[in-house]
Amino acid sequence: MHHELVSRALAYVSCFSTASLLMTSMAIAAINVGRTPSLCAPHACVAGIVIGKDGQYGALESPAQIDALAAKLWSAKA
């Protein structure tokens, strides 16, 4: 009987703890929704390179420019 009571109490505490963590994370997510965007707002900043939204590929117009950017990004990653 005593073990059942302790087990049930631990189950309630665990459930309450899980629910409170869920509510806390949802509150934090709700607060972060209204925040202003990062410093790179209208552009994408990757490894110090800013790519504007001029077209489908930004200001990149030829495959050679895309290859050069890809090589620079991969070298920055290594």
C-alpha cells in the first residue's frame, strides 16, 4: 500500500513537471515569434558573404559565379 502511494505521487510529480516544461517552452516560443529579425534581415549572411534577393539565385547570373561562390563557401567550412 505504501509503495503504491509513493509510486502514484511520483507519477503525478512527473506529469506536472512535464506539463510545466511544455508550457514554459510554448511561452518562450510565443515570445520569440514577435522578435525582430537578425542583422541580415533582407539578405542571407553566410560566412561573411551577403547574397541579395535580386532573382532566383540572388545577384548570381552565371553557373561560373555559382561555382565560385560554392567553392568559397566550402573552403570556409573546412
